[in-house]
Amino acid sequence: MHAIRSIATLAIVFLGLGFLLTAGGSVWTILTPDGTGVNFAAGFMYMGGMVVGIAGIALGVAALMAVARAAKRFGR
């Protein structure tokens, strides 16, 4: 059960971090003044948030599968 709890906690952390990175990158991109060129840092921040968020979703699915497997094993 401790392993499931740590996977779920990690999934929540990754989802939260992914949301913050994506939101920060998109706001930073919007606030970039016109005529200054492409803001690559904001773009990388946005894309990094997407990747971290997808990893969080994958960890959440793994945690749900582990809970289902444990419930099946113990007959609940």
C-alpha cells in the first residue's frame, strides 16, 4: 500500500508542476511584447509543462492500475 501511495503522490506532484509550467509559459508568451522575436524560453517552459503533465497522467494511471490489482488480489 505504501508503494501505491508514493506513486499517487508523485502523480499529483507531476500534474501540479505540469499545470504550473504550462500556465506560466502561456502567460509569459502572451505578455511578450510584439516585435521582440520568438520567446524560446517561454515556449520551452510551455512544452516542458505539457511533457511533465503527460508523465503525471501516466503515473496516475499506473497508480489506479496498482489499486485495482491490489483490490483484485485481496478479493474486494
